[in-house]
Amino acid sequence: MVLLLALVVILSGEPALCLQEEGAFTLDGDIRQFAVTTDTVYIATEETLYQLSHSLTLVQSLSLRGILKEGKSVEEAQFHRVSETTERNATFNVHVLLPFVANKSLVSCGATDNGCGYCEVLDLNNIKTIIYSERIQVGPLRRSSGSVAFLMNIENRGTYILTALRKEERHSIKCNTDYNTVNIHDTSDEQGGGIFSTTDTSVIPPISSGGDVEFVDGFQINSTVYLLSNVQSGPRNNKVRLVWLTTNSSKTQTLRSLRGATLVVADGAESSRLVASSVIPGEPPVLWSGVFSVDGGQTNTELVVFDISPDLTIAVDQDPDFCFGTCTGSKPTPKRLKPKAVLLRQNYMTSVLALRQRVWMVFFMGTSDGQLIKLVVDKNYHPACLTVLYRANDNRPVFPKIHLDQVDHKHVYVALRHQVKRVPVSNCSTFTNLQECLSAQDPNCVWCSSKRSCEFEDDCKDSEWLSIPEDFHNDPVSYKLERSHAGQLKLIVQTHLTTRQKDLSGFACQFVGAFGEMCDRNNPPPQFPQCTCILRSGTLPDEGLNLTVRFRLGTVSFTEQLKLNNCSNIRGSPSSFLCERCVKSGCSWSKTGCSWDNLGVGNASVCQTIKSKMSFSPPEISSISPSVVSLYGRNHAVLSGYNLSDVTRVRFQRDTACAAQESPVWNNTGVNLTFHIPSTDYKGVVSVCVVLPDGSCHGNYGISYQSSPTCIRTEPNSTWFSGKRTITLIGSHLEFVEGVIHSHNPQDVTLPRSSNSGNLTYETAAAKSTQQSFFSSVSLKVANETLVCSTSFKYHPDPEFIAFNSLTTMGYVLIIVEKKKHELEMTTAELSVWGVHGGKQHPCIMTGKETSNKMEFFHCHIKNIPDVTFQELMIQYGDRTVRLGPPSLLPQVLLILRVLIPCMFVVLVMICRWQKKLTTEKKL
Ligand SMILES: *[C@@H]1O[C@H](CO)[C@@H](O)[C@H](O)[C@H]1NC(C)=O
Ligand SMILES: *[C@@H]1O[C@H](CO)[C@@H](O)[C@H](O)[C@H]1NC(C)=O
Ligand SMILES: *[C@@H]1O[C@H](CO)[C@@H](O)[C@H](O)[C@H]1NC(C)=O
Ligand SMILES: *[C@@H]1O[C@H](CO)[C@@H](O)[C@H](O)[C@H]1NC(C)=O
Ligand SMILES: *[C@@H]1O[C@H](CO)[C@@H](O)[C@H](O)[C@H]1NC(C)=O
Ligand SMILES: *[C@@H]1O[C@H](CO)[C@@H](O)[C@H](O)[C@H]1NC(C)=O
Ligand SMILES: *[C@@H]1O[C@H](CO)[C@@H](O)[C@H](O)[C@H]1NC(C)=O
């Protein structure tokens, strides 16, 4: 017993050791503040301030608990950390966390338990060393968002802390504070007013704002400060405002330089709100990306790019929403900035980080359903296929800030509730050959010639490499077919690559067909990135010509398979599909149809403008069931519509830049067809069309992928051998579960009886006859996946009913059923009882259950029945029916007492049992 106890202690002690997952650090509470310097990560939770290395190992932690010593006034209250072991009944809530690298300090400000401001300056390299502390408000006092604080430089004057506060954070009578909308605090005593002071040498008029302003972000680039906010302009109206400040000689001069603009995502869309923001690094113009909520809600969000370069031609202090000195009088409508591009529409985005990789822009977005998404965009704002870098298996929202690991530039830090993760920005090494490496469309990855592997550019410093081109291309190789007047066929092949190659003269191509070399001897020489082949034969076979092109560049070589078609053979009624086929075959499309490239327009974008005039009725999709699935997809989905008879496949496409997935059709009635919805790694909407034998795809229906099911526990956690016990499974996203499996009989899939997101009910299957109780773990079947529930479940022998007693009293018959006590924990709802009298069954309404050491007693009432003595009882549970013989000789007086004094029941029943035993013995 002692041994067992020790074992239990060891087992239950294990999670408390807090094993840290690779690339992640788990904190003692939800993340409140999160800041990063070159090599250190600082995180504040409610209880603790952490200092972590760039690879997320703990360096130091500082408790945010101590004693708040009340003084004569609130201002005199002082927060003390006496020692970690003494009484700690007050908390320092950190709302501002600013690493001040030049000063080797970390400024942490917030409020203590009395609700008033408090600040500490800590040693940046060892946060346990507190350099300075003061009871003062810098930044917000409350946790709610809507205020920002950041470090700001004024040339020749040093570094300051700029805070932009929401209305309710500005004044507190209790704490005797009175702040402006925008405040500039000193960071050292040498700056005039003393550390944290907001006064200037001159009197400082405020930057004020009339209505409620919610600040989203603020930062400085060179000598301009940018403040981004949502200004409510009506119950459902919102303006996204940008304020520029020029950091001039003094705090006052800086505030005086106020200019503003409005960011307009779409004309007339007055309800859009700014959710998150990130500057896109680079030379001027100043490009900036924002996540906007289109309708002000959480769901409908988009990533938009603006040019927010300051316009110094605007007069200062002429803004309707913010003012410095001139706060009255009518103000002109501010300048309206329009987006340069809308890059992505995706639900639930909450955060963004923008980076650059060569000419490419790389965006990382966090979502409130726990995804970290990466989107690569070329210099023409053309996005490649988005990828999911990380997905939390629950739906934990991603914290509004994402930071880059500045030591290796290969990871980003994301905060998910009580955990911070270091996620690689690319998985280059998973691509094993050049084609895979390039088709990943990831500018972070290069094909490294010397290592013959796909690497981060940094890891291929001393070698030549190949990477994707500066502008987006779906395929690494494209080609064109021209026919000269003399009837010669000219094939022009172009590679879409960026290379760091010293010598491009080594570029060569070889064109090989079934019968060897395909090109004429007097071919023009190759010129990177293009090769030309004058085909030996001036005609192409009707079925097309297969061709292999071997490219060589320095030490790297790769091949590409092409299929050449006779352009004039690509015929049919004009459709965008025919046009695409034409262009893909290296031919060009014109009004007259498909022809050799020297005649028409060879650009695939022309195909999207073509309105099909089809000679047949195209298939149409009217519904897909289900259209909301988990990440695992769904087997046997049903698609209904019209003209489906010829449909052979169903195509799934996330985005035009992404490769499509296809699924064969299983059963097709012309109006309905069944198919499998494949699994994916992406939560979001995917568009579905149906494919005809010629490859054309019709219809556009959205399927939404959502989180996968999880299960936490079952209620109850056992069943009896004969089965049919109703079990409720508790978890999340259980509506996607197709069946329940028990480990003792994995072939038998039980269908759910009903389910919703939080719970699912099913009936257990019977176990083959056994004597002993056994464990049988529960799994969920979702499409082709089997998810094991982390819960324990037991099969027990069927319940044993011993005897029953009945008593007529006050107009009804009371029945007590005696059952052997059992781990099954049967409830009254699981039993149905009938009294049998004269061949008739009288239902007995369950009224309760009592338990003694060894027995359980169920009682029920049979109403509207004359005084009868039931000779038999019929009991049903699951799909078993048992019959109990004549009642025992339970003294009626005890039953009457039981009815009158319910709490004595158990004691009485014990007496009854003892009496009964005596009666039996007497009989013997
Ligand atoms: C915290 O503890 C100190 C000293 O132990 C005590 O004076 C103070 O009243 C306590 N404050 C609260 C809020 O319990
Ligand atoms: C900031 O200043 C640096 C140095 O003068 C300059 O190279 C850079 O282009 C400027 N950046 C922006 C966005 O103006
Ligand atoms: C060309 O290759 C494809 C497979 O890639 C094959 O199905 C087809 O039959 C080949 N055509 C010819 C003419 O060899
Ligand atoms: C196809 O549908 C028919 C009629 O509904 C059904 O009998 C048949 O079993 C189905 N076949 C498959 C492979 O699902
Ligand atoms: C097609 O599917 C729908 C919905 O699943 C169903 O109501 C209808 O009866 C089906 N029609 C045929 C012909 O199978
Ligand atoms: C099963 O459930 C009962 C009551 O709900 C509980 O006391 C028991 O610990 C559970 N058993 C297991 C193995 O989880
Ligand atoms: C299951 O879900 C339904 C509907 O949301 C709810 O009424 C019920 O209480 C849930 N049952 C359990 C055991 O959580």
C-alpha cells in the first residue's frame, strides 16, 4: 500500500515538473506583455516577469508579487518585494515592457493593487536587479488594450517614452493623475524634469482627442513617429486614423508637429477597424501592413498594404480628431490614404509581422483560432500560396504581437495564452530536390549548390545557389512555341529563377525526345534564363510530343518534362479553360482561338476574361453535405447539383496561387455524387469545383475546414457487458465525429446518436462474454483518422438485481429494488421498472436511489393502482430485461418509516437486510 501510494505520488508529480516542449516555453499564467531584444525574450504574466534566451531557455525570473505598503495617501503606497518567501499579497500588473537596449535597462510599468501607477527600471541582462522604482503612471493602468507605449528618439536630446492613452486611462482622481492623449516621458534625470517626467522646459499644451480613440500601434522610423488608431465616429462607424509626429528639438516641438491622415480600406466601408499592424522594412516609401476587420467583428479580416510615408505638405495641427493647441474651430477633412493592395482575405486574423527577404515581402499572421500563417508576396503585390507554419491543436488565439528571432532570423516567436513558441519561418530542409525547393515558393529557401540541399540562404554563404525569381510564377519553367514563315517551329524555354552565380556563361539546355536530341544544329546559343530550340521537324504529331529539357547552371542541373501540342489542334468553343490549355501548351490565344505564339497574346491572365459559350449544359453544384468539416476532411460527402453525369473528379483549391487537390467521384447519379473531402493543414475556406473528362472545372462552392475534434472525458466512464449504455463524450468540435471505437473491438464502429460541438452521445456495443472487468479505451473516428481519447473507460459485468419490496401507501405503491453495489454507478434514468400483476405491466416512476456499503436501492412509485401485491418485477437497462421474483418479507413498518423519514433509509435498510437474513436462516 505504501509502495502504491509512492507510485501514485511519483506519477502525479510528473506534470508539475513542467517538461518544456522543444521550441516552446510554458509560463505560469497567460502572457500579458511580450518584448524581444537582439538575443533575449522578456515576458510578463500576472505573477512573474521572465527573461528567456533567444532559444527560449529560462535565464531569470522575477516575481511580480510583494507587499503593498499603504502610505498616508495612495501616492505614497509603495510596492516591496521583501523576499520570495515572505508574505506576498499584492501584485504589480505590468502593462508596458520596454527593453531600452542603449541604456542596458528594461522599463516595466503598470499598476499595483491600489489601481495606481508603478514603474521599475531593471537591469536588461539580469531582471532581478532593480535599478530604480517609482509610483508613477507611465502607459495604461488597466489591462484592456487601446493604449500604446514605445521608445522614441529626439535627435541630440536622447530617448523618451511616448505613451498614447485611451480616454479612461488619462485621469484618475484617486491616483491624482491627469494625462493627455499623447505624452512624452523622460527616461533619465538628465533630460530636465527627472525620470518619467512629462514636463518640458516650456509649458506643454496637450495633444487631445475628442471622442474615444483606441490606439493599435505606434513606432518611429527615422525622424517620424507614426500612431495608428481607431476613432469611433458613430455607433457603427469607425475611422482608422494615422498621426505623424516629427521628432523635433524638444518634446513640445514634437507634439506640435501633429499631422494626420485617414486610412480607407474601401470606399463606403465606414465600419472597418484596424486590428493589428506592422511596418514592412525597407527603403522609402514607408510601406505598412495592417490587419483590418471588414465589419468591425472578429470573423471577416483582411491583410492590407498602405504607403504611410509622412506628407510634410499638410499644415500642422489641423486635424479634426487630434489637436495640440488649436482645439476649437472647424478643421479640414484629413487626407485619405488608399490601399496599395489587399493581400489576403482570411477569417480570424489577429496579428501580423512583416519582413523582407531580398525583394520579397514575407508576412506572418496569427489568428484567433490558433494558426500561424505565412504569406509571401512579390514586389508587384502578387501573393504566393499561403502556408500554415504552426497550428495549436486547441483553438488558442495568437497574441497580437509576433516577433522575429534576431539572432538567427530563422524563427518567429508567437505567444499562445500561457506558452511562447519559437516557430521556424521555413522548413527548407523538408524539400529534398531542386524542384521541390523551388515550388515551395519560399524566398527564405535556396537550393544550395555545394550542399545539394534546400537551405536557408544564410546557411549557403560560400556557395552558389538557386532560388525563386523576383516576381511570382506558378511554375519554375515556362515555354512558348513560335512558327516562322518558313514553317520552322521554335521552342523558347524560360526558367524562372534567381541565382547567386558568378558565371552565367555555364548555362546550357539540352532537349531530348524519344529519339534523342530534338534541336536543329544551328540553334541560337542559350542565354540565362532562356534557351531556344529550333525543332528539327516542322510538324508536331496529333497526339503531341513529349520532351525532356535538361538545364545546367554551374554545378546544378535539373530536368523538366514538357508536352508540346500543335497549337492549331487546340480547338473547341471558346472558354477560359480552352484558353488556359492553349497558353499552357506554349501557344497563344486570340479572338480566333489558339495559334502559334508569334501571332496572339500568350498571357494566361487573358483567359480569365473569356465568357464561355458552351455547346452543352455545364455541371452546376447546388450543395455539398457536409460543407463544414474538420482538418481531417470527410469520407462519403454528398454533392448535389445538375448535369453531374460526366463529372469524374472533384477539385479543391485554397487559392489560385496554391496547387489544387483532387478527389475521385465514387457514386454518381447525375444529380448526386459521393466523394471524399481530403484532409488539409489549413483552417479556412477552400473552393470546390467539379471536373469533366476534358479537364475543365465547373462551379464554385465553399467548404470550410475547422478544428479537429478532441475529447476530454466520458460520462459515465464505464458500461456493462451487454452494452447499449448511453455514454456522453465531452470535448470540442465533436460534430465532426463519424463514429466511436472501443479498443477491445476496433472493427466495430458505433455511430453517434447525437452530437454537438461540446458533447456527443452514443450507445456502447456489447462485449463478448467475459468474467472480469476490463479497460477499453475510447477513440473517435474522423474521416481516415482515429483519435484516441485521453480518458479511461471500463467494461463491467452486468448489474445484479437481488430482490424487491413493495408497499402500498397513500394512494400509490412504493417499490424498492435492491441491487448489488457496483462500479457502474447506474443512475435512476438508466433503469425502467414495471410491476407485473395479473399479466399486466404497470410502469413504476423512478424517485431516487440510496447507497449503502454493499448495496444500492432504487425506489419508484406505481400510481393509480388498487391495493395489489406485485408478484413480479420487470427491470430494463440498456436492451436487457430482467425479471425479479416475489418480494422478500420486508417488514412493512420499516417501509412506512422510510417514506416518512427519508434520511433514516440507509440505516433502516441495513436493519431490513439483517432481518431478512434472519428470516432466511430461520427457514433453513
Ligand atoms: C498585505 O499585507 C500587509 C502586511 O502583511 C498588510 O498590511 C496589508 O493590509 C495586506 N494587504 C492586503 C490587500 O491584504
Ligand atoms: C532612414 O534613414 C536612413 C539613413 O539616413 C535611410 O537610409 C533610410 O532610407 C531611411 N528610412 C526611411 C524609411 O526613410
Ligand atoms: C507523354 O507522356 C505522358 C505521361 O507523362 C503519356 O501519358 C503519354 O502517352 C506520352 N505521349 C506520347 C506521345 O508519348
Ligand atoms: C452507389 O449508389 C447506389 C444507389 O444509391 C448504392 O446501391 C451503391 O451501393 C453505391 N455504391 C457505392 C460504391 O457507394
Ligand atoms: C440527392 O441527395 C439529396 C441530399 O442528400 C437527397 O435529398 C436526394 O434524395 C438525393 N437524390 C438522389 C436521386 O439520390
Ligand atoms: C469514473 O467516474 C467516477 C464518477 O464519475 C469517478 O469516481 C472515477 O474516478 C472515474 N474512473 C476513472 C478511471 O476515471
Ligand atoms: C450537451 O450539449 C447540450 C446542448 O448544448 C446541453 O444541453 C447538454 O447539457 C450537454 N450535456 C453535457 C453532459 O454536457
